[in-house]
Amino acid sequence: MALRSAFTRLLSNSRMSVAVTASRAQGTAVAAQKGAEEAKKPAKPAKVAFNWRDALNLEGQLTEEEIMIRDSFRDYCQEKLMPRVLMANRHEHFHREIVSEMGELGVLGPTIKGYGCAGTSYVAYGLIAREVERVDSGYRSVMSVQSSLVMHPINAYGTAAQKEKYLPRLARGEIVGCFGLTEPNHGSDPSSMETKAKYNPSSGTFTISGAKTWITNSPVADIAVVWAKCEDGRVRGFILERGMKGFSTPKIEGKFSLRASATGMILMDEVEVPEENLLPNVSGLGGPFGCLNNARYGIAWGALGAAEFCFHAARQYTLDRIQFGVPLARNQLMQKKMADMLTEITIGLQSCLYLGRLVDEKKAAPEMISMLKRNSCGKALDIARQARDMLGGNGISDEYHIIRHVMNLEAVNTYEGTHDIHALILGRAITGLQSFTVEN
Amino acid sequence: MSGRVLVGVKRVIDYAVKIRVKPDNTGVVTDGVKHSMNPFCEIAVEEAVKLKEKKLIKEVVAVSCGPQQSQETIRTALAMGADRGIHVDVSGKDYENLGPLQVSKILAALAKQEDAQLILLGKQAIDDDCNQTGQMTAALLDWPQGTFASEVSLEGDKINLVREIDGGLEHIKINTPAVITADLRLNTPRYATLPNIMKAKKKKIVTVKPADLGVDVTSRLEVLKVEEPPQRQAGRV
């Protein structure tokens, strides 16, 4: 019989693996015969192992360059940022040096072409944000502000002279910038901002007065991209420099979130700004929103980095901690939480990767970015809170880092468009009806 | 002198990975496991790039022996500042049996072909811990060797070297051309910067086969069995 002859031929070879193939092949005679005769044909595809660290094989969807960028930067973050962050957060100390260090690595304004910037893909930018935020959201905020909220508007809306003057120094981390849009009385509602810019034709300057608050980097910033309402009612962007009379940046005290980065106000008391410092190529809220979308994309990736840290840390803790004679991880309640974390992080990363590819092809709409910023931040906050709970009492100690992420993600969920505001952006896109204001 | 330095870089399982022995005890699990450049090779690359930045040498050529994936390791060396790469293609059973003797023959052949002034290697690889390739390469070429280097300085056509040895530090002076193997404290390897990673794409990697260099990679060693060390027993207080 065909099957028996094939089986004997296979068994005469003393190799164990072939016998295994033979026994498996006993299922169908045809298969066994084919297996014996076509020994040159490759074996059955190897069984795919599930990798909980990368459940949907994100790695396989990245280019070699993106992998190298991520790996190199991950090493820097783990070796140079992680050791600093505990004390930086505890004592609310901002290490200004990290901006210069990141500048040296070329990760500031990475998507900009020219002016000393790397000119890499948006997917790479996302991977960079994820690695920094794996360490701390405050550090990633500093990177996002410098790249998306300072370098990007100058690059997208500025003159050639402004780009030459500021971009290379911002890219190197020689100077630090900040972004002034939010005001004490106008957060989600920037269109009714009270900061005014009055043009003086005689001196060719603008006089800007107003107050901005919750400004990352402002206490240490050398320049500020400030958005003010001009006399024609249009919002425009201005580059203010430290040293201008009337420009001050008091620090905001008593923060429980993003303590490793410096946050403050921008107070402008009739600051005279030369007209060369106006960003001429945009007017209206499209300007700041373009910047915010750029930053929000990075945050969508970044928040998942923080979530990944919390998930991995909780997993390790529950494997190590023995209660009632078994590791905590043996318990169903723990495993369910980890399964939920794994799922959300994996799905979130896939969506961010796809969004990044769309952005690189210039096929992304702002609502897509809103959707993913909202999703990543909301899910990451949940994951961090769950992880904190899994660590029990130790979870409230900053030595275990998770509580720091819990505190940070409160801010990350709120800034750059709160969770609810992004819901309204999507709601308007879904229904065609805006629900931001009471008027129609 | 050509001013050319050959740097050997080996693709190994990443140092942070937990190693597992294959169920059939023929080796360790490598499929789907994270690999990266051997840490001592990173130190060697860093030293070569530093010498080039000081303008003491002209060109850094990164060499790796292994399958297609070894090109990733060469790419990392290029991102750190090497100028071009040579991938010696060894795969399958030949790769599983590749050891210091064959690699040193390959490096010796390449050194002659490329007219290298210096060969920089890591002192050993973290997967086999052989600590033999540098020494064998020097012997095959009849070149001086400076192993376990923790300080290297070029002085004309000689090299001042500090070696880390059991008794302390040994200062030697050797002629060029020479083989140097890097020890831990020689330098701190740089992080590859984004712009350099992107420039590395344009640098050339040439693929050759051992036969092209007249080297036979058949191994004289046969691995009989690989097994885990005995499990640690609990102690008693």
C-alpha cells in the first residue's frame, strides 16, 4: 500500500524528526506519499508563537530604519532618562540637559526636512514618542512641544529667515521653545481668547498683551510661539523671545502631574514684538490646530508607551509577589486585567501605525488623529490605574513608577484636547451637528 | 599606509534576553529571539569611529559573518559611523558550526584584500565567550596583537596600548599593522543618532562568500549536546 511503503521508507532513516513527520502524515495517504517523494519541498510552515510583548507583530510591519531608530533611542531612554526620572519627579526638577541630549540624537523635530533635522517618517516620530513616554510623560511633553508645537509652526508657517534663525538651534536643543495658546479663561475654547496683538505702523511692531497658562517649558523657554487675536479678529502666531520687555514666565506650583517637566504661564504686558516675528503664512485657528494635530499624533503613540510600561511592570510584580503560597499572577482577577491591557495596547498600536502611514502619505484627516489621541489616552489612563491597583500598597510608591504614570496620564488625557472635546469633534463628524456651543 | 581599519561585528542574541535551550538539546532557541550587535563589538566600532574622527585613520570597514540578518548588524555599525560594510554570507548548518578559527581565516583574507592597517574586534562574543578570534587572526597574519585593550593611542606607525590583565594594567607598544581586541572600559559606545541612521541607508554593503576568499568553513568541532546548568537549589539559613 502507498501509505505503508512511504512510512517504511521514512522510518528507515533514523532521524527522529522524520518519524514525527511520518506519524503526522498518517492522517492522509496522499499527504504521506507526497511528503516522502518530494523531500526537496520545504516543511510545513513553522508554528507561529504568540509573543505577548508584541501580540500582532508590530515589529514585522516596521522598516529596518524605523527599527534602528527605535532601538537606538530606546537604549538612550532606558539608560539615560530612566535613572533620572524618579528624583526628578519627586523633587519636581526639570533636567534642561535632556533637551540638548535629545538634540544631539537628532530626535527633535524629526519629521522636518533640512535645517539640521533628520527628515524621517511620522511612524518614526511615533516610535520615538512611545519610547520617551515609556519613561515619563513629562519628558515626552517636552519633546512634543519642542518638535510639534514650536519647530513645526515655524517650519510650516514661518519665513525663510525665521526658519534659518530658529530651527537649527531648536533642533540641537540649544534653545527651548514653548507654545502659548491656552488662557486661564479659555482652554477648550481658544477662539474666544483675550490675548490681543495691536499693530503699530510707525514702529513696525505689534504690541501684545495677555496671559497664557499651562504652558509646558515656559519657565525655561528661550522663545515662545504665542497666538494672539489681531485687530481684524483673526488669530495669528508670533515668536516672542526671552528678554523682551513685559514678557515673563512664572512657574505653576503645586502640580501633581508632569512634575519632571517645567510648566508655567506666559504673562505679556504690552510686549513690543517686531513684525519680522509674525508667522505670516497662516491666520485663524487653523494655525494652532495644525500644530496641535501634529502633537496629538505623537501623543497617541506616546500614551501607549506609558501603558506598556505599566502593563509590563504589573506583570513582573504579580509574577514575583507570592501571597497565599502562589504568585499573584496565578489569580484570575489578575490575568483578566492583564488580558484587557494586552488587548488595548496591541490594538491601539496597530491603529497608530496605520495612522502614521496615512500621515506619511498625506492621507490623514484631523478627526482620525482626534480619534486615536482620545483612545490611546483614555485606555492608557485606565491601564495605569489598573496596574497601580495590582501592585497593592507598593503601587502608591514612586519607586515602582506606576503611580507616576497614573498622575501624568491625568494631564495627558486632558491636554491637547480633553477626552470629551475629542468626542465632540468626532460627534460633529458623525452627525454633522456641532455640539460645542449652545448657539446653532 | 592605507589608513583603513577593519572592524568585526557579530550578531548575537541580545544580552537582556533569557536564553532557553532547545528541547532537542542541540543548541539554544534563536527563532524569533531578539538579536543585536555583540556589546564588545560595539566598543570596537566606537573606537574605530573615534580614530577616524581624530583623523588618525581614513576609512572604517565593518565586517560580519553570518546569514542575511547579519546585514542589520553591519547597518548598525554604519549608523555609528563606519563607512562601508562587507557581509560574508554564511548560513544554515555552516553558520551553526561557524567558530573563531573559520572567522579568523576570513578576517585574515579580508585584511589582505582590503590592505587593512588595523583590525579592531571585541575581546569576545557574549554567546560563545571564546575570546579566540582576535588572537587567531593575528597569528594567521603574523601581526602583533593588543588584546583586552582599555586604552589605545596611535603614535606614528606604532600603537601604545594598555591591556587589562589579571595582575592589573599592562602597557605595551606594538607595530602596525596589528590586531586589537576591545575590553569593556575602552570607551562608551555612542547612540546612533537619527540623521546617521538615515545616512547609513546610503552606505554600501557588499556580500561575499567564504569560498570567494579561499576559506573553507567546515568545522572541526562537533556539538554533542547543549543543556542548561543545574537548577539552583534553595539555600538553608
